[in-house]
Amino acid sequence: MRKVYYSDNIVAFGTHSECAALSSSAEASWLAMDTEALGADPGTMLGLTNLQRIFETAKFVAFVSPTDQESERIFSLFAAQFLPVEAGGGLVVSPRDEVLMIFRNGRWDLPKGKLEPDEEIARCAVREVEEECGIRGIVLGKLLTRTYHLYEMNGQRILKRTSWFEMANDGVEPLTPQTEEGITDIRWVATENVPSYLENTYLTIREVFAAAKRL
């Protein structure tokens, strides 16, 4: 299943069995729409303007397909409307089992940034963590998950896919926020304090913590 986050809304693409599990997830009030009912030209229903109207009454929408192949086709039709952007980021853990979090644009976040030309996504993730937090010595771990984030900038509608990696750091080096990226605070957050920080974060960041089994 793919989930695309738009502000505090979610649009999901999956099969009947995958979407059935949503009813027992943390997010409530899912509106399920069968893709077989979209007709020969589903573009109108998948358009952002139509989704914005749906979001006025339902925060979470799922397009449900009979097969994985059909779900991928519907998602591809949806994604084709937007400018694709690739990004990488990390959930960094210290030997004290603390998590590195940044404060940007009024919410707690995880360090991440856009992929540069000819750059591997894992290297991008490490570089962005180092640049945004002013540290070195990042040890790269496994890929945790990929999240999709839809937003508008300079008149363009963008679909960003972020690859999130598990990372480690000794947690000794002083932290220096990359202020030109809007970061005003960086902290090593103890495990028991993470839930309070996640009360003021993005749905995508909660997904990363869930993938790391830290919720």
C-alpha cells in the first residue's frame, strides 16, 4: 500500500485486503472508493481539486483496487499529475537510545533533504543529516520506509518521495542547526519523551517512527 500525505490528510492506494486493515489503524474515518467504479478515465476523480473537495468531509481517502497491478496503475495515474522529487532522510539513534530531532517551521521533524543529480539516495540521506544537524560520523543502517508528501510550491504541485534510513551516531559532537533551511532547534530526545514530541509533528514522521518500531 502507498500512502500520500497532503497537509494533515492522507490518500491511500491499495488492494481490498490492504485497505481493510485501515479500519483498525490509528487513523479513523477512512472513506473507501472502489477504483472499478472510476470508469475508463479516472483522472477527474484522482485530481487534486476533487480530492480537496473530498477532504472537506473525510480526512483520509483510500482508492481500493482488486489487484496489486491495478493499484499500481491507479497510483501511477495519480502521480503523473505532479512534479516528482526524490529525497532522503534519517532516524538517527545514539548509544543512549536517544533520537535526533529537529524543529523546523513550527513542528518537530527528522532531518532530510532533496537528492542531488547523480547522487545515490543513501548518500543523500547521510549528507542531509550531516548538513542539517552539523555533525559527522553517521553510520548508515537499513532502509526503514518510503513516504510520499504532496505539496504546492511556486505554482507547482510536487509529489516528494522520501527514503528514510536507520542511522547511528555517537551523540557526542555539538549540534549546529542549518538555519538557512529553517531549522531553529536540534535535540537528542530520550525514548520516553518521544511521544510528546510527536504530538507536534507530521503524519509522515509518525510513519517513520512506526516503521522503526519506536511508537
